[in-house]
Amino acid sequence: MTHSPLMKALVYHGPGEKSWDSVPLPHISKPTDAIVRVVKTTICGTDLHILKGDVPAVTKGRILGHEGIGIIQETGDAVSNFKKGDHVLISCITSCGKCEYCKRQMYAHCEDGGWILGHLIDGTQAEYVRIPHADNSLYHVPPGEDEEALVMLSDILPTGFEIGVLYGTVKPGDIVAIVGAGPVGMAALLTARFFSPSEIIMIDVDESRLSMAKKFGATKTINSACGNVAEIVLAQTKDGVDVAIEAVGMPQTFDICQNIVRPGGHIANIGVHGKSVDFQIQKLWIQNITLTTGLVNTNTTPMLLKTVESKELVPGNLITHRFTFDQFLKAYDVFGNAAAEKALKVIISNT
């Protein structure tokens, strides 16, 4: 009896349970697949939500992760844009490029893809990963670029930009409030600056993250543990903010957004919510506000890649901790205790 070759991977075993296991190597199952050796990956807040049991579609035995940089090891016969040895950026969204949703650039809702890595199929927190629809789900890494920084383009930067900034229709002169100074909130901060808002207010309970937000361009910061945020914001503005970006996923943070948005304003919800919120429609219906939600489509990734190449965007500044693959469980401990560890984004390298 022959045994399949093994690799190491971070495996989910149910709410609160994970381990660094030996598992079989992935293999090409469709002609459009590619096998990628993961060089650098990271941990997302969504992975923490999965471990809390907030994403029941993730079943026991699933390899987590949906972000990373790697090297093509093998391609299916139908893959034409990539070859063995190519350095690639792995998108958190898999897209076939052919279905109705893909043709509308709504790749998150691809009929044979979307967010499936580390969710419905095995993900990137492993030595190797299978990428379906490789031609549409990978990007070439420009020679000489900082691969650690480019990991931020797998998910958080397009998420903050698309679902926060673009869906929130940030415009020149707007007052923007971002509730949650985690990685996605910081990504929204960095990319909101593309549109020259007059103010960017960052709201969080973590003073170290608020201090970092100042360095990234926030004009004001508010520690929500130190008073009534809505009263503070309303006292500092005419009648609230033009755009309130929710980047946490909790009823309390959603409430802040509802209470600070001005008439004609916009609430852009990015946060992953594990429980329902109380939408104050009886107050807001008359305010002409717009509420948007969304899962990142990654249709802006090529543009963001160019801004990184031009040094207009420096996502490497979001990285606070670095680990190797054999320290994966420690990386989770640090990222899961971000406030105490002063962690923002971690990089785990397969050296």
C-alpha cells in the first residue's frame, strides 16, 4: 500500500479547535487548476470568526487561509496565463471569469468560485494549495516587489477599498469615520486617502492602533472606551459624518455608525457579523442614508497592484509581526490577542 506525500497545514477541527497537522498534498483535479507552493501567508480576522464558530459552512478538517504569495508548482492543461516557477499573488476570491456574476465583475458571487479558499475548500495556511480557475484567480508578482507587502493585496486592501471606500462613495471633502482600527479598517484608511476627504476619524478602543492610524493619515482619533462616541463626533462636526465605515462586525460598532451618519450620508459595512444587529430604520428612513454591505470582489486588485508598484501605497507598513511556518500556532496566539501583543498584520513565511 502506497501513502500520499504529506505536507504541513493549519487545520480547523471545530469551534475553538485547530492544529498544525500533516495532511496529504493537494493535486490537480480540473484542467483549470494550479498547485502553488505557499511562500508567505497571513491570518485574517475572518479566520478568527471561523474559529469562534461564526461561519458554520466551514467543516471540521478544513485547511484555513485565503491569502498569500507563492510559486507555481504545477498547472492543469487549460491554464494559459501561468507556468511552473511563476511567482504569484493568490486572490482571496476565486473566479471562473465566465458566469453571469463574473461578467458583472461580481467575482465574490462566482457560480463556481467566490470565497471558497479556507472556507469551502482547503486554503493557503499550508505548504501547498490548489487554486481553481487559476487564470482568473492569480496575479503575477512584479519582479523585485516586496512579497510580504503584496500579501496585503490578497484580501484586506481590496476589501477596505471596495467595500468601505468605493461602496461608501467617499468623495473629496467628505468627513469619513472608520469604526475599527484593525487591518481592514487601516486598509480603508490608506485607500480613502485616494479621494482626498477633508477628515478621516478613526475610532477604536486600542490606543496603540489609534496611534498607528495617526501615522497612516487619520486626522482625528477617538477611543470609544472613553466616552459616548456619537456625542463626541456630533460635537466635532456640523451634524455627523458623510461616510461611516463599520470595520469590526459587532452590534456596538454598527450602532456607532448609525448614530454618527449625517443626513444623506452612507454607512458602509465591512465587518463580518456573527449575530444580528438592531437596524434603527425608524430613525434613519427619514435621513436619506444609504447602507451597503459586501464581500470583496477583488476587481480592483490590478489597480491596487499598480499603486503599490508606484509606491503610492505602502501596505508593508501594516505588518507588525513575522513568523515561520513552524510557528503557525504562535502566530495565531499573537494575532488572536492583538491588543496585548500590539499586532496588526502578521506574516508567516515558508522558509
